Amino acid sequence: MHANSYKLKSVRPPLSTHRIDSPLGPITLAASELGLCGLWFDDQKHGPTEADQQHWQAELGHPVLLAAADQIGAYFEGQAVVFNMALDLSAGTPFQQSVWQALLHIPSGQSESYGGLARQLDKPNAVRAVGSAVGRNPLSIIVPCHRVLGTGGQLTGYAGGLWRKQALLQLESHAVAKTLFK
């Protein structure tokens, strides 16, 4: 085999994790040395496997995990939250990372279509690939994949379940209304 015919898989140190409760079910938070790298509901598609989690370390005092837990708590209390913490999106492919970065620019209380995201990325024919990348977002809520809707605004696809997507959108619309009418 030629030395350049494969890529070496990077070895990551064990992730630090913390579990929190939310109105939409238990959440696992994960942090790497670079920042928050995971926020998954227990039954979420494309979440970590048991094998993934074998080497993770529960760490209650990790500063990134504490900040994430506090900000997620405020979010679920209906406060208009701008998430402010280091994020590590390095687990995705370059294309996935570009989609996840685009998701970060969808404001709370607003939405975007899969086609709109594809056009923003100058890949108008990549709607399905964009949808796949959105579905594999490792940072639910914080990287707001729930704000992506089908053409015409219909609820389509959400790795955490459509009922959660609907609840998150409703929560955000109330939080935005509260800040507008203070």
C-alpha cells in the first residue's frame, strides 16, 4: 500500500462529559480541549454510541460544561440566550463544518430552508447533502439546526425528533417576543 493512500485517523483525548435534565429529556454535554463538542438528547439519531462513550470522563467542574449547562438552563427558562462558549466542531468533514458554521448565523426566532442554506454555501444543488450535514450536527440547540425548515416552512427532519424541533421553535418565539415587549 502506498504511504499516501490513506489518512491516519486523529487520536483525540477522552472527552469530558456532564449530563443535565431538560424539559425535553436528558442531555449529554461533551467537551474537548478545544471547547464544547457535543450536546445530544438521549434518543437522538446520530448521537454518540456506547463505544464512543467508553473513554469519556464525567467531569462536573469542567468550565465549558458548567457554562453550557448554565446557558442551556437559561434557554429553557425562556430567556433570550446568546450562547457564549468555545465550540469544537472539528469532528465533522469540512463540508459539514461549513454547514454547521452557517447554522450559527440563523438568529433566534428566525428560520432558514435547506435550499437557502445550500445557496448561502454556493452549493445550490447540494440540498440533500446540506440536510444530511444538518442532521449530523453534534451541538443541538447551540448550533441551531432546529431552525432549518423545509420549503414552505414545514417541519422536516430533526435528529432529536420533530416534537422537540417544534418545542424549541415555540420556546424561541416566546423568548424573542418577551425581549421585544419589555
